[in-house]
Amino acid sequence: MKIDSKKITLETQQAFQTSKEQIAKFNLLDSYVSSYEYKSLHKKFLTATTIKIDIELFLDEINLYSDQFQPWGTKHKDIPRYGLALVNQNGMFNENDPINGSLHEWNKLYPSSPIIETDCQKLTDAMSMISLRPLRIFDNHWCRSNILKWHTGAHFKPHIDTVLPSPWLRLWATTDSDNLDIRYDQGDGTLIKFENIEKGRVYIIDTSIVHDAISYSDNVYQLFLSTLPSSINILKEHLCLE
């Protein structure tokens, strides 16, 4: 079955441009990654960096925060997916934190109280984990970021997370690439699986392309990270050589 990427992109844009408050928030943004810079950085759907996470250490440390994971969003709570805030609006583990959910969904439900990635620049205590130290090169460049925990059957439906020019960049990693499929639109509405993902490797992910994901096992973690446009030179310095 093919997807309608144009429709998905249009619906996403509309969700963030419905109210005067949403329009005003985007009008206040003063920094974007240009379409040229974005495409130069995203050579593929997933572009490997030299940044790696020690997965064994991470899986040990994350147990300290097991009580802080929250169901992902307010809809589809039957889907076993959970979020832990790494970077949010106040640096605290908040009950019912909208950051632990789809901001597309939030903005559709509460257009007069919009939240976007750049509203979130405060690090929570979870970012202090030793296993996440390689990520700290992005300190002072962070915006909304999470750790996702998925069990069998957890998934995201086809969606996008940004349009070009983009006010943020996305990074992504997983602890279990053997039991997680992430697919992207190859240009004709057909979703294809990205192959040869290295567990623990941090990738620059092109979320302007429609994509989805599904877990085939329990306790599959993903790093779901966003950085400001000011991080672009750091990312360029840490690209893997082809």
C-alpha cells in the first residue's frame, strides 16, 4: 500500500499554522537551516555520525529512570510506547509532560497554547547519564529531546517532523536495530526499510521525508533528539566518512 506524502505534509503544516498564537510563535523564530544546508547534511534518510553510545552502560543506567517514563501522548494508549524527557521546557520530570507525546497531536488539540521543539531547551537529570556523555557536544544547542521505550507492536504511523527550511535538526539512535524497523518514502509513496542500522550509532535523520517505525520486541529504546540550527557545524565535524 502506498502513502500520500503530500497529504501528510500538508496536514502537518496545517496543524502548526491554525491559530494566531501558532503563527506568531513561528514568526518569532530567527534561525533556520536553509534548504541547501539541510540537503547537503542529509545525504541519506539516515546519515551516520561518528557519535556512539555505549549500549550496555545505557541499558544499565536507564533503570534508574524507569519510573519517569510516561505513556506516549494522550491518544492510542493501548500502544505500548513510552517517553522520557531529556530536554523539555523546565528541566524537570513533569507529570503528563506534553513533550512525552506528539507535538503534532498537542497543537491540533491546543492551537491557542502551541508548543514546538525550540520551546524546549532545559536539560533534565537523565541527560547526566554517563552513557550519554558523547551527546554533550551539543550542550547549548539542544531543543526538545526524548528517550523512547517501545514494546512489541509499538509504532509510529507515517509522518514528518519538519519542513524546509527547518527550525531544527533531528538525531536518532536505537539500542536494538535487530528488532526495530524504520521506513521512509523513497519518493513514490512506497515506504522502504532502512537497512544496516548500527545499534548505538547516532544518525542524522531526515524527518522532512515521510517515515514510520515499528518494534518487534520489548524494551527497545530510541534516542529521539533535536538540536538547534546552531549545531550544524558540530554535525558536519562528526559525519562518518563514506
